[in-house]
Amino acid sequence: MSSYTPPTNLWLERSRLAGMILGGVSYGAFLILTVQSLTALMRKPRHGGKIADHRLALVLYIIITFILGTISTAANAKYTETIWIDQRDAPGGPLALIENAWDYRINVVALCAGHIQEWFMQALLLHRCFVIWNWARWIMVPMITTYIAMIALSIIIQVEASTGIMFFDISIELAYLCVQVGLTVIYTLLVANRLLTMRGQLRQVMGEYDSSTYDTVVLMVVESALAYTVFAIVFIIAFAMHNNGLTTMCFLSIGKVQGIAQLFIILRVARGRAVPNNWSTQVAAVPTTVIFSPSESDGTEDSRGQKTAGSEQDIVRTYSSSEKAADTDICIA
């Protein structure tokens, strides 16, 4: 008497299980950082009170992204249980259930929740970039256009997934991942360049100015973006090379990895760690206004020979220790 043996792909099956374990670990870190960030935001800021102006928005952002991430993780965990427990004797075995995951609505729900979560996280990146660049149009227009393109690609992927197509056959997924990573890289470069440029200009104007705070903020921005960018690049390479096992592992964790990167910045700012503890000894207490002009044509001279800033000038005001620390925090958070 012969028995039916379903086809197997042990690498893909192991990758699904390993990806779910990795996703559980990353979700645990995401949960801890969410609780810590919410707790820190509920307290009075260590340096001034300006971050409180945006506290409600940050709290809502954290709650919304956490709920979406939880839905995605729970749906993926439930389907993983279905693969090896609830329907382990289904035709084709676990391999068929993994390859035809989009035939089950629970996976479409997980995908949609994860994509919408990424919309919110990318929107926060854009807001930070626009604030630091003082809402410059030449920065906003291309960034917003790219963001809209990312959302359009995301919607197309969700629609295709709802038809039951195999995830590995959704070719537009590669374009979506590239746009998403591109936004993160461009954001990091723009913010770092802006802060380093301002640091250099302040050093020229104020000889004894200690610019270590700018270095700290730049390092924080780069560090938070680096982990997600590397992880996403691995995902892109695996998807492009049709390495379905590695693609599955990355897919089950990428949303939480991005969320962790965002929460690191929020948590450090809320706890007052975005600026050095000895800030008060590094800056002068007297308020000073410094006007940076890209070229001589950007400003005009009045009747007293004083230069008036043009519309494209950047005005940076240095305050006393607590005021400056608060301004730095609110721009980054």
C-alpha cells in the first residue's frame, strides 16, 4: 500500500519558520521600545518643554504603527500555525501553503497592515527632513512625489496579492523596495548634509562654538537608518536573485526593523539623550542670531549699510543651553 508524499523544499520551509522566529524577536524589541517611548513622552522633557508641543502627534504615531505592526505579526504567526498544525495534511503539504499564501485572506491582511505601517514611518522621515530644511520647496516637491509613488506601488502590490498570485512573482515588489530604501537614504543624506553644513558655518562665525551636538545628532540619524537600510538591501538582493528562502525571512521582519529604527530616535530625544549632558558648559548663555547667506545676491543692503536677508536665507538662532537643546530635539523628533 503506497502513501502520498507531498513535494518538499526544506530550505523554504525552514526559512519560513526561521523568519517567523526572527519576526517574533524583532517584534519583542519593537514592543519594548514602544512602551519605553510612550513612557518617556508622558514625562516632562529634560531640556525645556518644546517637545511637548508635538507629544500628542508622536504618541499617536507610536500607537498607530504599533497596532499595525501587531496585526501584521499576529496574522503571520497565525498562518505559520496553519501551515504546520491546522492544515499540515493539506494537498501539497507545507510547501504549497507557503507558496500559495495569498490564497488566504489572513496573509493579505498582514501585508496591508505592514505596508500601511511603512507609510506612516516614511511620513515621519519626510516631516523631519522638511523641518530641518525649513520646508524648502525644492526639497519637498521631489520627496513628496517619491513618497506618493511609493504609496501607489504599495497599493498595486496589495491589489495583486489579493488576487492570489505568488508573492515571489510580484515583480513590482522590487521597484517598491527600491523606492522605499531610496527615500530613507535620501532622507539620511539630506539631513546629515544640512546639519554638517550648519555646523561648519557656525564654526566660522563663532570661533569657540562647540559643535559636538550636531555631530551627535548626525550620528544618531545615520545609525538609525543604517540597520534598516542594510536589512532592506539584503531583502532587495534576495528578491532580485529569486532566493525565496531569504526573501521570506526578510519579509517577515522588515516592518519591525524599520519601526525599531524610528523608535530609537524618538526615545533618545524624549529622554534628552540627543544632546550631551554637559551642554550647558559648551555654549554661551547670551542669545545670538546668525544669518547664513549662500551668495551676495541673496541679500540687499539698507541705508545704514546693513545686510538684509533674502527669501532663501537660512536663519539659525543659538540660545541658552536649555532652549537650544529643546530646539534640537524638536527638529529631530
